[in-house]
Amino acid sequence: MHSATGQAHPNIAFIKYWGNRDDALRLPANGSISMNLEGLYTRTTVSFQRSLPFDELIINGREVTGQALQRVSNLVDLVRRRAGLSMQAEVVSENNFPSGAGIASSASAFAALAMATCAAADLKLSEAELSRLARRGSGSACRSIPGGFVEWRMGEGDEDSHAVSIAPPDHWPLADCIAVVSESTKLTGSTQGHAIASTSPLQSARVTDAPRRLDICRRAILDRDFDALAAVVELDSDMMHAVMMTSAPALHYWAPTTLAVMSSVRQWRREGLAVCCSVDAGANVHVICPVEHKDGIASACSRSPVLRKCSLPASGAPHGLWKRPATNRK
């Protein structure tokens, strides 16, 4: 039996990935930039066993079959072929945060799976090769391989579409509090959403403008310019959700509380707090600020009857953690 464990963190995209130019290879329609999140993680153990008749998948203590198992097997197959293995795999995975709720659980899950599978197969890959492999399971997973602030370069094809670190974890101590509006699994997953992105008449404009937003975001991170970062992060998030809402069928991920959080964040900024928000494919809201402002944001949350119910900034809470970006290898 060959066994190994990998651990990876989810990431919050400042410039979003939405839509593919190649669904099979998960080659994105545009590049993206994200920050990895310490404290939230997926830990995955892969064991190749001769006695297994087929691959097995256990997530948070429950056996999973069907499409989710097939998606995992497809990535494991890529490693098996490269390593010359024929054994089936037992994959045991756990998250310390809600899955399928718009907190990038697939990103950390497939990054951890890629690392664990390669280690179990004694396959030594470079960071770029691991990023490419993780991308095949979930596009945003490629950004959970490098550490800190990360850019996914869309590339020309499979060989050069991978993520790189543009700044280390300690470059800029930002905090991310996730306002957990809902822990429910979303009805339409990101994979299906990517597939219909091109049906929105707004997607082409969003993609065409992406290089400009990437330049602004990259420069804001390198210069530690929070005002510039806040403006482009909120613009990009709203643009992605505009595409979702105008696709066929339309995808409406925001809930009333989502809008309440977004409105509160913008009010806090008008009152002088350095804070912004971003929403991935779900109802939950990432509230981002310099770490020195986190206590002020936590206090503002606690004063709001609506936000008290969904925002958990206490250290150690699985739903939202005030932490700086982290590397992904343990």
C-alpha cells in the first residue's frame, strides 16, 4: 500500500475565474488573482491498495459515489498513467469549513488531492506541474498550490496555464472574515456555471476588460494600496455575478443577507474603515481588510442584528477566521 496525506487551503479570488475556453482541460477564459487563506483547510489522504476493486471516496466521514467520485477518479487517473500504476485508490478527505457553499472548497480539495496522489505514487512534480494537475480537477485549485498572493496565468494551452505566487504570505497582512450566510450546498455548482458563462451577453465584455483589472489588482497588491484593491475587487465580483444573472439559465447566488453584508461593508468604508467585500459562486461574503482593522470590523458586525447571525470572526471558528494568507504545504 502506498499512502500520503496532503493539505491545502481555499483561496479568495480578487479577480475572478468564470468561464472556460476549454471545459475538458479547464483552460480559463481569463486570468485571475487570489489570496490563500490560512486556518481553513482540506486534508486528504490517498492510499493505493491492490485489494480495492474500485476507487473509494470518503468526505467528512461519509462515503461518496456518483459524479463526485468520478471527478476524483479522473484526476487520480492522470497520476496513475504518469506513474505507471494500476492500483485503485482510497481517498479520505475532510474540511474544517462548509463544502459547496461558495468558500472555494473545490479549490482546496483538488489541490490537496493532487499533492497527496502524487506523493502516494512517488511522483515528484514541480510547483507548476502540480498547479496544472490540480487545475484539471477544479480550475481554481491551481491557485491553491503556490503560497500567498497568487496569479493564474491563463496561458496558451495546457502546458502554460498554471498559477504562480506574485507575493509571499507576509507581503501584506490582510484579513478575510467569511460571513457565512448559508452552509447549504448550492443548487448549481461552479462547473455547471462555467459551462454556461458564454450564454451571457455580458461575458465577452467582462473577459475583454480582464487584463486591465488584472493589472490594477496586481499593482495594488505589490504597492499595498488598499483603496485601489477595494475598488477593483468589488467591481470584479459584481461583474462576475452580473454574468451569472444574465446567463441561460440565470444563476442567482445572492441571498437577502448577502446584500445586507455587502451594503454594510460599503457603508463602513464610507465611514473610514479600510474594508471591501467579494462574493464567489454562493451566498457567503468575504469581508477583506488590513489586519489592523479586523477588530473594528468585528465590532461593527457584532452591533448588527443581521450580521451577528452570519459572521464569525472568533479565532478558531471554522466558518470564518481572521488570518493572514498562508502557504499550502504542511
